[in-house]
Amino acid sequence: MATLEIDRISKSFDSVQALKNVSFDCKNGEFLVIVGPSGAGKTTTLNCIAGVEYPEMGTVYLDGQDVTMAPPQDRDVAMVFETYALYPQFSVRDNLIFPLRSPRSRHSESDIQERVQRVSELLSIDMLLERLPRQLSQGQRQRVSLGRALVRDPKIFLFDEPISHLDAKLRNSMRRELKRMRASLSQTTVYVTHDYLEALSLGDRVVVLFQGEVLQFDQTQMVYNRPAAVEVGLLFGDPPMMFFQGKIDDQSHFVCEDESFMIDARDNAVGLAPGQEVILGLRPTDVRLAPPGSGQVQGEIYSVQNQFDRELVTLKAKEQLFDIVAPVSYAVTEGDKAGIIIPVEVCYFFDKTTHRAI
């Protein structure tokens, strides 16, 4: 195991700046998740840790040692990619053995067989060792890809969206296997994903990247409960957080810019000033449908999506659309009049210009 520290690294590709002063650390044995949308700089960050790319500025430390310009083979890291990258002519056993027989490994034959058996049992692929990759399902191939990294026992594991291309059912299964693997190994791990569920279920801490910058670096639940920026709120949640532009009036009320609704923000008044232009963030799971005439928002039902265990109801108030997660027992149809109750404690306020939390 090892510690990792990224200190103000920057990286550009021609005129595109992929990373801008990115800093974070990963403790010994920690499972750190880097999450962000496509193009945020997640893979570039991982490549700089692995030595596949070299930053133009900043420093990468492994176990306190500066490895910024060290070649990949001198860093003792194992990287798992989104694609399986298995040798098609090799059996599962030989794919697992391959990294252990490199000239730098120097493992005895008994040690090799012991490692393969241990990892294959951990990933439940021990019954597949004699098969070729083409004889495996997608989920099984991904387990073999994971196993090829695990047999090495490196200082640090790097996972680059290893299950993002799988279908929803397989992703859930692989998340379960990764969680079990993590508990068994307690290995220092940096895991890249765009899926907030993977971040919440796997990570000890989360780095949120957006357009090459770190927007938030915190405990997983803190990132969800206290998003530091509008873009963080958009990433964490299903359905995603809703945003409404408006202004704080002289009575500390938030007034939507089209005056479709008003919320008493006096209990959230710290950091808010009369006349201040802000963005209000609301989670669809935090607001409630109410009978017509009650609540802070009045409108009519725009659409109802039945999702079996819940309904996603969209209400239209003037030109504003509100998503509300409601129980299936709440019987509404398109065109019905309704209201929305918005508890002030579930309101998130962000600066209109910087998008940072207030």
C-alpha cells in the first residue's frame, strides 16, 4: 500500500488545458473516487499518476517520493481500463499470470499459482480459468481484467471507469463485487467514474472535477449533502438537482426571476444580502406535492412518469418546470392543478456569477 499526493498539477493538449492546478491526496489504504462529466480531466489525472502522461506543472508524490517524471515501470502502479485489453489467444489463467512473469516481477512459480488462485476466488472466476476471453460474458471479462491488476499487489490501483460500458444490471453486480473486493484487500485505490452511484457506494472521499479544475474534495456524504458548486449538485442525484435564478428581496425572500414563486429564506440568510442575485438549488426528492392553493409554488401537472416504486411528477409554474419524486399512491394526472411544498432547510443557494455555494 502507499500514499498519494497530487500537488497543483496542470496539463495541456495543444490549446486545450485539460488540468488546472489540480490538488488532492489519497491516504494509505483509502478508496478515492474521482468523479466528473466527460472532458473533466479524470483520465488525464489518472494518466499523470501512472506516468502515461507528464504534467507541465506540479508534482506527483507516491509514498512521499517525487515521481512526477518517473517512467511508468518505476512507479509500481496497476491500471485497469474501461476496455478489457485481454489477450484473446490466452486462457483466463494465462491472462492473469502474464504480468507476474515479466522480467521485473521475479515471482516463483508457486507464488504465481497461489496469487492466481487467491484472486480468481476473490472475483469468483476460479471456475473459468481454462476458458478463452471469447467464451466469457462481458461481466466475466471485466473481472478477469480486474484480476490481472490484483495479482500484481502494486503500491496503488488505478481504475479508469472499469464498468461504465456494462449494462445497468451488470454494473450493479460489478459494484457489489468491487465493494467486496475493496473490503477484502484494503488497498490504496484511485477510481475514476462519471456515475455518482459508484462514487457514493465505493468512495471514502471524492474529488469532483469539472473542466480540469477541482470543484470539491471531501467525504462522500458531504459532497452529496453540501455541494460546493452548481456543477456538483448536477452530478450527484437522480433526478438531478433543479436550479432557478432569482434575487433576494428586502425581506430575505428568494424571488424567482419570472416571479413564478417566492421562498422565505430568512433561516438561510447567512451569506445572503438584499438585492443579491443567486441560484436556488432543489433536489426533486426534497420537495413535496401539495393540494392546489397550498405550498410556495402553484401550477399544473406537466407530466407523470411511473417508475414502479415511485412517480416522477413534473409541475409547470409559468415557464418553470419542477420535478418532484412522489409515492405511487399519490394519484395525479397531466393537467391537474397542484402546489409544491419547499422546506427552507432543503434549499441550496449559489452565487449567480461563480456558481459557488453561498
